[in-house]
Amino acid sequence: MPYTSTMVMQDNEEIRERLRSTLGEIPDGLLPLIERHQDNLRLLVETLNRAGHPPDVVRESVRDLMAAHEIDILAALDGMESK
């Protein structure tokens, strides 16, 4: 079964819920970053699926991008805390 944009949305909602459970409410300054990563994930999945890549390649690419997403979010949070 191909990894779909719907699955990306579910994964992103899981990330948002994890952040909410950790932070309470997601800081407004973090929302554009999350939305940009969400758009990048959706585009990645759609592009790889259209190119005919197998699901395991798509999932691995998503995992790599999610790791970058985590690094960006943590850096943004660190920046917010130091202000």
C-alpha cells in the first residue's frame, strides 16, 4: 500500500498532539514551521508516489524528513526558551 498524503496528515496530527501534550498549547511562533514541514511532507509523498517509488522508499524518505523536522522544531523551541 502506498504511503499517502492522508497518512502524512495523520503523522502530522500525531506530532501536533505530542507537542500539545508536552507544551500545553503549541506556541504561535512554531505553527508556521510545522505547517511548512507538513507541506514539504505532502509534496514529497505525492512526488515519490507519482514517480512510482515503492512504499518502503517513500516511508524511508518520510522518516528522513521527519528527523529533519524534529531537529528544526527542537531548535525553534530552544530559541523561544532563550528569549
